[in-house]
Amino acid sequence: MEQFLLASGTIVAGVFGCVAWFWGSNIALDLALPARGPRAGANMQRAGAIRPWLFLGPAILILAVYLVYPVINSAWRALNDADGTTFVGLKNYQWLLADSKFHESLGNNMLWLVTVPALSTVFGLIAAQITDRIRWGSFAKSMIFMPMAISFVGAGVIWKFIYDFRGEGLEQIGLLNAIVVYFGGTPQTWLVTPFWNSFLLMAVLIWIQTGFAMVILSAALRGIPEESIEAAILDGANPWQVFSRIKVPQIWGTIAVVWTTITITVLKVFDIVFVMTNGEWGTQVLANLMYNWMFRGAPDYGRGSAIAIVIMALVTPIMIWNIRNARREMR
Amino acid sequence: MDGHAGTRSSLVWAVNLAAALMVLLWTIPTFGLLVTSLRDSDQIAASGWWKAPFTSVQSDFVRAGTAPDQVAEGEIWVIAGNVLEQGEKLRAWGTDSRDPMAFAPGDVATLADGRTLSVAVDGAYRLTSPVEFTETRGMRIFITTLTPPRFTFENFTRVIGAEGLGQAFLNTFTVTIPATIIPILIAAFAAYALAWMEFPGRALLIAAVVGLLVVPLQLALIPLLKLHNDIGLGKGYMGIWLAHTGFGLPLAIYLLRNYMVGLPREIIESARVDGASDFQIFRRIILPLSFPALASFAIFQFLWVWNDLLVATVFLGNTREQLVMTGVLRELMGSRGGDWEILAASAFISIAVPLVVFFAMQKYLVRGLLAGSVKGG
């Protein structure tokens, strides 16, 4: 109850505070620089120059404190020792280069980076293409899109149940082992079998991201002008040729957007690994490794921050690409 | 429409089949969890969820009574009792682990030393001996039982109370609602300025927002936690609301700006000519017209905050009373690894609200995705 009051109080205070700021500051500006009297023209000009910053003020303040400052602060922490008191230069990065867990994480991240965006996009493209051609397409889309609403932790439970293992001869209650046993195989302890277990974790993210890819690619496919498709059919192209030679080339731009968006998600992947294997049995990834250094046992903020900066560096090319695209669109 | 006349119907079939297969593959995992959460815990451990609607066959043993339980009936000594639990049906029984299905219900087995054992259809057993029983440990009776399917809400009541999921549900709501509403307000004003006001540095700010969309929030954890501690905010709701506001703001500004820029210029210009101030234009024209974009972002942010584990783990305390649902779920995965009835019910409670929001507001979610598909997780 107390909690409920706190939450609703915060909502009211937050909403009221925001409105008060925007409304009050605008009125204050109008009073300070009235658009009347002998200096009306000059006043209006000055008020017009200040007003955007009143609208932007809170947003800029929060962005600066909650996103820009942490990036700079992390970069600095990465150059300091465990508790951030002594400057150690590039020692943390040197340590990273030599650390076998870091190599494992980087390798796994690369594996994820190759597998997840590729398969999600391909499955999404297939799903978009086939659901656009059937009567119950919107229902099918909803169902494939649904995992998007499920948390990574919830998805972790769902899939861990699928990978569940019981000793040989016992009744398997995990779907995967039940299928294996049904076809005469021996049940496997899937999640602790190195190398392949990483792919089983990737399956979870692919399952979630396919719906996202499908929704965007489906919109792009429907945006293709009918004439180009009709012309190809008149020329005798079969459905596969229409798809691969006419449709796909026209939506390359969208495919690239989907691919990079999923790539960013993959670089930051944390929850799935954290709850399903906690990075053991050769499944460690950068975000989880960073979490271990920052919050497990004796924290080492220097090393943790260095790993965070590595993740940031991996994201940066996509960031630059996005900014360039956005600027091109604005012109 | 496309395709040759002859291959057309078979192609339609193939497409329908492929779609059905994909839908099945994508829904089965969640469906399995739902079924499991409604099953009796013994049955979950005994058979896969896909066998839930069928009667399950279980093999087990029970121990007969011991010497204190015996009664004298004339010449012989008798221990009696029942091997079945409620709802079970006896299919076969035995006295030897190598042959646990040796006898049918109603048979009488002759044992060593002149003893006999009979187990009736209703599970009542009768162990007799010509001499007084002396054992302190009852003999094993192997039984094979048929259990009809049993569905129950017990798992749900159990996790909501005993496992603390009810409290966590409230905590999650407490985190989510303000963390969804506050960024919308702040972003709406900023988006209007970026879309419809002329000022130096506007293009640079827009580029900065696009750049900040992809900043990994891992980077922000330690600096912000330290900052919160330094200014006396510590770990708590205020801190996590601010953090989620900060992390959601770039997407909010980006989505809303893209939408507002597409609103018809004439309306805004004519309002300006009529002497409306920017604040009035924003409140009377822009805000109502931007409802679809506001709804899109609200859903995104709601799903994102509700489903988040990392930010909650770092910015909220980690005692049982403070955990959000993803946190409880994570903890249960560690401590109750094999108790699927608890995990399934807990997971289902935690994904129920997002699923409802998802199905109710799918239209806006799709629209938002199409407008701002540069943000990842």
C-alpha cells in the first residue's frame, strides 16, 4: 500500500513537475521578454532563440547525466585500478588481451554475431513471405511475433525446460530429449556440452528476434511496386525467382537495418546467458563477463569498465552508420 | 497471383503447410510452459507435458505396515492398509523389484514362511502370517498405477504466496508505470523542439540522439550507481525510475520526432499566423495528433522495463521484498532448478501482463517498430 502511494505520488509529482516546468518556464520567458512595447521585435527574436532550449532542457540534462557521462566515466575507470583510485594506464586492456575468459567471451560473441542476425533475418524473411500469401496470415504473424513480448528471463525458463535432461532410461520431460529418445538416440545434457550449448542459447534469441525481423521485412515486401513483380511473371519467372531476384534485391536497405538492429541486441546479450548457464561450460559472453567483474565477489571496476568499453567499441561502427543514414534521410 | 497455373494449388498447399509449421515451432515452447504450469507437480515429473491429457502410468513402491500395526485374527496375524493415493487406479503389483508387475489386482501371492499378501482393486492390501510379525521396517509392495490427468491452479496460488511472486508483481508495477510515463513527457517536448523549432545545433542534437540509441547500458551501470550513492539516492525506486527514463529517452525522442515531423505543415503554420505560441501549438495540436506515436513508445518502454533484469538487479536492492519478477524468476532458476511446477507458474505470471499488452496493442507496437527500427534491446 505504501508502495502504491509512493508510485502514484511519483507519477503525479513527475507529471506535475514536467508540466510545471514547461508551462512555467514558457510563461516566465514571455514575461521577461514581452512581445509588446517599443522592443517587441527584438524581444520576440530573443525569446524565439531561448524557447527551444526550454523545451529541450530536461531531455538534454537527463541524456547528459544518464548516457553521456557514463560513457566518459567508464572510459576513465577503464584506465584505473579495481576501486578507481590509482591510474594504471592501459593495464586493464593488457590484462584483457591475455585473459582466457575474455578470449572465450569474444569468440562466443563473434559466434553469436554471425549466427543470430543471419538466422533471425532469414527466418523473418521466410515468415514474412509466406504469411503474406495465406488467409490466416495476420494470425500467423501474431503468433510468430509473440515471443517479442516475453522477457529474456521468461524465455530462459521456457527453453531450459525444453533442454531438460533426465538420466538414460528415465522418462524425459524435456521436449528435445524426448524427441531424441523417440528416434532411438540417447538423452544429452544439452546445456553443459561445450560449443554446441552456445547454439542452444542462440536459439532462444533467434526465437525472440524472428518476429521483429518478420514485421519489418513484411512491411518492406508489401511496399515493393506491383509492376516490377508483374513484369517478371509475364517474363516467365517462377515464384522462387520472383522472390530471390526481384523482391529481395529491392529490400536490401531494410534487410540491412534489421540485421544491424539485431546485431546490437546480440552484442549486448546478457540475460539469456546469465540465467541459463551463467557463462559456464564455455558459453561466456562479454556482457556477462563484465557483470561478473563488476558485481561478483570482489568487484574490479577497472576491468569491468574495460570490458564495457570493448562492447561500446564493437557497437560504434553501427552507431556511425545509423547517424549517417539518419542525416541522409533528413536532407 | 504469381506462379504458373499448374503448380499453383500445390504451391498454396506448401505455403500453408510451411506457415503452419513455423507457427507451431514458435508457439510450442510457450504452450508447453502454460500446460506445465497447470499440471499436478507429481505428474510434471512423471511425464512430458505433451502427455498431459492422457492417463499416466507410474511405477512406485510403498512400504507395508510394521509389527506394531498387526492385529491377530484367530490363528493368524494380519497387517492391513492401502497402497493407493487418492485418484490413482491400480493396474498391477508385485513383491520383487525384478518383477514389479507379477500380480493383478485381487491376486493372492504366497510368500516365504507361509505368509500371504493380497492387494485388492481398490488398493487395500492384507499381509498375513502364521506367526507374529517382528519387523520394524515394512516390506516393499511394488505397484503400477494409472493416474488420470489432473489440472490445478495450486502452483499459481503457491508461487504468489510462498515464493513471493505476489510482492514481486507489485514491485514490477511500481517500477514500470512511472518509468513509462515520465520519459514520454520529457521526450514529447524535446521531440517537438527538434521537429518544429528552428535553432542552431538542431541537426547535431538529432545526430546525438540517434547515436545514443545504441549505447550499451552496461556502460552506465557503475558510473550511475556511484553517482546515485554520491547524491544520496542509493538503491531504490527513485534511482531505477531515473535510470529507465534515461535509457528510454533516446528512443522516445527519436520515434516522436520522426512522427511529428510528418505532421502537416499547414496546420502548424496557420496556428502560428493566428498568434498561437509554441506551447499552445504543442499542447493543442501536436500532442493530440501524435497519439499513435506516443502509444507506440509507451508499449515499447512498458515491455522493456517490465522485462528488464539487468537494470533492476543493479539499481534495486536484492532482498526478497525488493525483487522484481524477473529477479525472483532468476533466483528460482538457481534455487529451484528442477521444480518445474514452480518455475513454470512463476514464469507464466511474469509473462502474462506483457502478453496481454502485446495482443491488445499489437497495432501500435508494429507501427512503432516500423518507425524506429534502429534501437536494439
